Amino acid sequence: MIGRVNLVVRPLYANVYLLSTPQGRVLVDSGALSHAPVFARLLGQFQPDVVVLTHAHVDHAGNAFLAARAGVSVLAHPLEHPALLGQSHDLPYPAGFPALGRVISRAHPKLRSVQAAGPGETVLGWQVVHLPGHTLGQIGLLRDGVLIAGDAVVGGAGGAHLPRAAYNHDHAQALSTLKAMVDLDLREIWPGHGGRLTPGQIRMRAERVDG
């Protein structure tokens, strides 16, 4: 419990966040397709009012089609919509094998529709924050000093890290986004992979100029 926010994290390869507030229930990201049965159970138990995807990579959006089938609105930044709708298949996994990445993307179920979540808008009391670099349209959710950060940062041994450069659409921009997070009035940062991070850990990583 964080203030009036109840936050639960479930690692389904990528972290899936269940956010309960007086305004409603928000489910952030949907995890990898290999965890579809677990995600389906989460949907039934949590019954979110909305699903927000931080970005379109399949480890974060792999089960979003299940939410859509259940009648739950799925939101993402407009720049992520082509990948989510199957109109583009620019997937950087595995690194160095773009042809295989396109095959992996095409093998994943896509959404028939997705709603826009733009920077500065609010979703049930959470502010949408643009966190580009890992993808062009990556977003996070911010409320009361708590940031759900997607893959703008990952948690691991030694604290905060950036995803590997090969996995970032624009690695320099990803580093700039991390540095910009230092200027936010944050208390806790919850990454797309790994555990909770502190502002101090973000600052320490941002001060490394080697990228």
C-alpha cells in the first residue's frame, strides 16, 4: 500500500502491475505470451477498468489481446499502435537478428483496436509520462511520487540499469530519459523488469556518462 494506492507486482517475464485506487483499477502491461494462463487468471480476479501498455514489445504486450477479448479497454501511446495492431513488426529481439524478431512479432496475437494514452493525460488518477528511448512511444504512469517506468529502467544486481543498447530504439535518448527521471519528484520507481528502485539508485545510474 502506497498512500491511497494498492500496488501489486506479478512477474510474467516482464512485470505486470495491478494498481488499485479510489478512482479505479489499472493493470499495467500484460507480460509474455508464455504466461497467458496466469494473465487470464489475473484478469478474472483483478477485473481491471483499463489496461495500460508501457510499450509494444511482446514481453510487455503479449497477452493484451486477452484483455481486449474480455472487453477491457487497452491504452498505449499512439507511436506504439502500429506494432500493437500488427501494422509493423520492428522487434529488436533477439539482438542482431531482425528477421527473426519480425517472425516472433508476427507469431503473437495482435489487437484489433487500441486507445491513445498521451503524455500529460490522466488514467484513473495516474499521469501519463512519456519515457522514450527504449521505444519511441514508451510511457510510464506517475502518481504521488510513484513511477511505473516500463523499460526506461530495469532493476538488477547493483541497482538501476538501462536495457542493453541493442534492445533500445535510441540508446542515447534512453539515457536522456533516465537523466530526466532524476528531476521528477519521485519516491519509488517500479521498473519493467526487476524490483523497486529508489531515486538515489536512478541518480547513480544517470550519472554514468558511458551509457
